[in-house]
Amino acid sequence: MNKISLHAEGISDVTIVPNTFIDQFMPSANGAYVKVYLYLLRCFAGNCPEVTISSIADRMENTEKDIIRALAYWEKLNLLTLTRNAQKDITAINLVDLGNTQNTPMMTTDFDTELDEIAVTIHTETKPASRQSYSAEKIAQLTNNDEIKWAMHIVEIYLDRPLKPMDLQLILYLYEELHFSAELIMYLFEYCVSRGKKNASYIEAVALTWAEEGIDTEEKAKEATATYNEHFNVVNKAFGLNRSPGQIERQYITKWVEVFSFSDDIITEACNRTILRTQKPDFKYTDKILETWYKKNVKSMSDITKLDEEFSRANKNSDVNKVTTMVKPVPNKFNQFPQRTYSAQDYAELERKLLNKGL
């Protein structure tokens, strides 16, 4: 991994976060992206080890792909510039002095900036084109629509605050470009807020997932969320968890449901065996069990029973073979010498000697 040189304009030897970043850019950005930008500020302040994509990923506990995506995001917003070599590797990062620029935050969000509570990212690798930023004239025109007015009013209630410009831009994007109905927009915000998510980037990620999956009505959205919540609840119950699944855990559950196409009873059986074996809710261990069953074409609980019986028979045959295996005698001081073979003549001569001795 290439070493990256760092350059900055207007940044001192202490870690200073510009107010412009906090006021204009941070509210609409993914939390992971904010962490990367703050870490870069810290590195420019000094006392940072050698900087590489790999080292930043380790420090942030993210993948290298996540770090590159974050840097590209800030580059799009003109907060930094990236220098790349012929192999397209990043070789230098230059932070722009926000005090000497007229940057305004762009309303762009990569599709996989955050994992959706519903579909996760098994089939969401394709990122959509950056959405447009609506002008004041366009906003005035669209907000005269009675449906939009009502949706905005309900969204304000869900968010428990007045709408910010980024909220308004998102609502218009959902209505104009994703063709969400006012009812679907309201349910989208209701669903996200109910899960403690009010961030515009997160809400947009959920919306894009729904759009990709063809969820274009409130009824379809409710059905999809109920289905996935049911799967999550099944795993939580089997593992004895009293919380919502985490990001990686949701990926596992969705993999079991969408890729392996396992029913809840099969997933529950794998979770139960995990607890018995490891004494803890180990998603990785459960995934290994289910992957093995998937490769063996398991479709039902009866298939699992057959596999168990085959395994039991194989072990039983192995034990029988061990018992019936001939064991060679262990040499000792009593059988180390060659044994003599006696003939009938030898026995007769021995008997004669004993009789003569008795006389």
C-alpha cells in the first residue's frame, strides 16, 4: 500500500475543526465520513504515524474501500483534493482551507453510505448518479403542491423540529426523481425515526434501497419492513438478544434469508446449535453451519435430520473399525527371546529323566 503525503492550507499544529465544516458539511454527511475527515485534521496537526489507506482503515476500524469512498465524497464537496498515480492509487491528500473558499455542501449521497435496516447491502453495490440540488424557484413551485405541503407537515412532526434545507431537498428528490407518493414519503420518515435514525443520509439510503427493490407504495414498504423485522426477531429470540441486530449481524441475517433462502425454523436450529456449541450468540459460527447446509442442498428440517443420521452412522462405523483393529503385542522381557518348539521325542526323553530321578 502506497505511503500518502499530506498537505494542508491554513491548518495549524493543533487540531482545529472549522466552523464551516460543522455548520455546512457535517450535518448531511455520513458519520463514518466525518470520522475520516476529523482524523485527517488530526494527522495534519502532527504526531501521526505513516499515513496509508490501510493505516487509516485500521485506525477507523473500517475497510479500505470505506476509506477511499469517504475521501472521494469529500473530494466531490471540494473539501480536499486527491493526487493519484498511474495505477489510480491515492498518493497525496490536500485539505482545502475552508476559510478561503465559497464551498456550499452538495446534496449527494452514495447509495451504500450506510446500511439500511431492511435490505442491507448484499445487492446494493451500484451507486446512483448524484442527485440535483433544487433552486429556490423550483422549491417554491413544488411546495405549492398540496400533497407535498401535507408530507412536509407530517415529516416535521416525525423529526420533532422545523425542516432544514437538506430535509426539503430530500423530500423533493423523493417526490420528483424517485416518484415516491406523499404517503410513502411519510412512512419512510416514520420508519426511520422509529429506529432512531433522523440523519438525511440514512433516510436517503433507505429510500434508494426501496426504489431498487421496486417498493413504490406504502403497503409494499410496510410488508417489506414487517418481513425483515420478523427475521431479525427470530434470530434475537434464538440467541436471547434484547437489542436490534448490528450492522454486520444484519448482513448475516439477510444473507441467510436472501442468498441461502432458509426458512426461520432452519435459521433457528442453526442458532440453537451455535449456543450449545459456543455458549454465546456467535453469528459467524452460525453462518458456517448454514453455509455447510446450503452447500449440502438443505431445504427443510428433514434434510437436516438426514444429515445428522449420516454423520452418526459415519462416526459409529469409525468407532467399530477402531475396536476391531488388530493390536500387535507389545514386546517385553518375557517374549523378547525366540521360543523353542518341542517334539514327541523331547517329551519322552524328559519323562524318562524324571522317572530315573525318582528312583
